[in-house]
Amino acid sequence: MLVQRLGHLVRLTPDEQASLRLLEGQRRSYRRGSQILCQGEPASELFIVRDGWLHSSVVLGSGGRQILRFHFRSDLVGGACLAFRESPETVTAVTDVTVSQFSRERIGDLFENHPRIGALLFAISVEERVSLTDRLASIGRTSARARVSALLCELYQRMRLLGLIADGGMQLPLTQEEIGDATGLTAVHVNRMMRALAEDGLIARNGSQVRVLDETRLCAEAQFADRSEADGDWLPRPR
Amino acid sequence: MLVQRLGHLVRLTPDEQASLRLLEGQRRSYRRGSQILCQGEPASELFIVRDGWLHSSVVLGSGGRQILRFHFRSDLVGGACLAFRESPETVTAVTDVTVSQFSRERIGDLFENHPRIGALLFAISVEERVSLTDRLASIGRTSARARVSALLCELYQRMRLLGLIADGGMQLPLTQEEIGDATGLTAVHVNRMMRALAEDGLIARNGSQVRVLDETRLCAEAQFADRSEADGDWLPRPR
DNA sequence: CGCACCTTTGAATGAGATCAAAGATGGTGG
DNA sequence: CCACCATCTTTGATCTCATTCAAAGGTGCG
């Protein structure tokens, strides 16, 4: 599945594809709510999401929690172990999940044997960094309503890329508290904002199902930046 | 200077060092206030800071600006062009600066010829990502006072690593508006927080000079996470 | 010296937090 | 299959931190 993700930018050679598939051997499942990685504990394994949702978060001394990113199918999780001995973040299963697990030395092998894959991994990491900076701008500089809208836009567009949207509706397995932790708001205020968005006809809710009724307006309110396509001209030749 | 930065984790081979130094040929200077990269415009060049401060920021439709990160000597700037045709962020000179400039194809070459350097670049990118997530948690989940403290802690520790601290004092060439744009606050409120920190004996100010009087307490108030040392065990062999 | 920009301070306002409690939902075990 | 309990959502009232607006000092540069 990482094959598809990286293959977005370039056509991978059979050899590259085979090496990537090697990463996806060891498969594990976790129950919703379980912690796959824990802030402050040693970590040297990475994960590729096969199925389900996870999120990574940082917990502050005061008890506050900031959710950094939600992870879906084909996302690479736990990359922090490539720069830190102890995990700087906690990774939690939002739903029941299945992941592929492998040790960070495999990443070193990839860089060595398939420089272009290394470069692609770098490009993906840059993409996620930009996604983080967009969130930062959203939380730092926009209203509660815009922040909730922005999160919905982000999730909606990412799920659409994965083909997880059925006629405008997406399954959001998140509590309002989790949405609050992702947007820097309280659960109570998230509730009010969601209700307001629904009343204004931007979205419709039905249990955990959310339909985006007016994506254009939602993106506008969110000040959501739709990032241009990636571009692999700079990549080294495949080996 | 990138040599020193990457050489932190491992001992670079002479060959690796030479290749890195090739990046630092083309040198350019910019006046304080000038924009080196501009959000939305095509970009395919990267920069290494030689001297001076820059920051990268995102500007929102409403006019709000979020400063994402300050860049010092030996920082690599503009990596976003490795994943996006158009720059997702603006890079501005905070002071007069000198940078080395090179095209993104050079990065491709590095990945190809020196896999370990590719991996090191990846590790650095992970480090900066974590720094961003710490900022995100700070802005999303802590008080104004803590946010300002956290920014001061971050800058203080980074400058110390670069040897830019003279007996507890650092030169902060930032306006309070810039500090506000970095912390998600208004300039007015930044002013009040700085004053409060000074009154409480955590810092002392004198023009643009800031001395940290009680680093322990400042870090505690900031809920500042001092990240553990990096670790290069997973890196591929040098070529 | 004078102008532009920055810092400082005060007062009024407002967005979002907090506190509290009443519905809704869904998973589990009897 | 149903009842119960935990968890989540919804709503109202109040409070607080940060913003906004305004104007008076500072600072440094041309």
C-alpha cells in the first residue's frame, strides 16, 4: 500500500516495489483506544497503516493534549524514531486498526539500496510537514469555527483520495473531545461549532456520519489552502 | 556549515564532506525585510543560512500571518520545493542575511551518491517536524504566558547550540508583532506577557537583548519539552 | 532634527472556557 | 432480547483570558 502512495509521483521499478513490499510483512492489530507508541518511551519501530484510524498526539505536563495528525490507510507512522531515541509523541488507535510493523534499520536499507525511495520518503515527510504548518496557522490565527471547518476539509479531502467517501458522506469515528484536542478547542465549543455549521447548511450530521454539503463554502470559511500537486522532477534516477 | 550540522550524528567521510560543501557555492545576501521565497510562487531552489535570521510563515486570506519557524546559521530552508511546485510558505529575512543557494536537483544527486546523507537529511527533517509539533501543542493547549515562554526557551536553546549566547544574554532581533505571529497572539498581549516575565524575574530585557535569568523556571512555565539526543544507529553505511 | 516604527499602557469588548446538568447512544452482560 | 451503565452529545449560565481600540512614550535611522 506504501507502493501506491509512493507510486503517485513516479513509476516505481519492480525492484523498488518488491523492496517496499518487504516492509509490509509483520502485521499486527490493535483495539480502538490502545496506544501503539507512547511518548517518552524508547521506540525503534515504524508502522504502515493498513486499516483503521490512528492519531499521534503530544501530552503536556498540565494534562492538555494536542492531536497532531490523524493517520489513515497507507500512512507511515512513527518516523520520529529516526531522529529520537525516545518517542516524542503518543500514537493511539482511534478505531480498531491493522498495521504493518518494521524496524527502522529497514529504512536505512531502503536509503542505501534505493536512493529514489529515500528521496520519495523525504518528499512525503515534507508534505506532512506542510500539512502540519497549515494546521498551525489554522490554530494560531483563525476562529473556532474556521478551525473546525479546516479539520473537516482536511479529513474530507484525504479520505476522498483514499476512496473512502460515499456520496458526500464520510464516517468520522471521532468524539468531539478528540476534535477539540486536534483543533485546540474544548469539546463543548466544538459541539457548538458543529451545530452552527450544520444549521448554516455547510454540513449534515447523522451519528458519526458527516456529509459535506457545500465544500466550496466550507473551504472558504476554513481558509483552507488546497496545496498544488507534487512534482518529482528532482528525484534521482531509479537504481 | 551543513557539514557541522549533519556531522553531529555521525563522522562524515571526506567524500561526503566534499559533496556537502559543493552546495555552499552560490552565495547571496538579502536585506532585512526582503522576501527570499514567496507563498504561491514557483520555487525550485533551497537555501542554507550562513548568517542572520530568517523566518518562514504562512499568510491567511484574512490577512493573519503565522510564523512557522525561525531559521539560523546552518539551517536548511525551502525544502518544501521538494514536494510542491509552488511554495506553500513565505521566507523572509528578519535581519540582513547571507545564504547559500542551490537547486533542488543537487538534493537528488546527494540521495543518489551519498545515501547516508539522504538519510541524515531525512533525520533533520524529522527533528524540525517535532519542533513544529511542540509549537503546535504550545499554541493549541497553553496560555499566552506559556507560549511566549516556550518561544523564548526554543530560541535560547537553539542559539546556545550555535554558540550565540553571551553570558546568558541573547540578541532577539524580533518585534513584538513577530513574536505574536509566531505564538498566535497579538503584539499588545505579547508586550504584557514579556513585561510580566521580566517582573517575575524570569528574564531581563534591554532593548533587543534578552537575558534568561531562570531557565529552569522558564522551561517549566512553558511546559517546554527538552527533546532527547538524536541517534544514528539506523543509518546506512557511508559510501 | 524629524519621521517612521516600535513599545507601553489603559479601558472596553468579545470569543471561547468553565461549570453544571439533562438527553442520547451504544456496547455488554445477564 | 433487554436492561443497564459508561460514554458521548447537547444546552444553558457565567466567567476569564486575550483581543480590540486608542493614545501616549521611546528609539533609531536618514
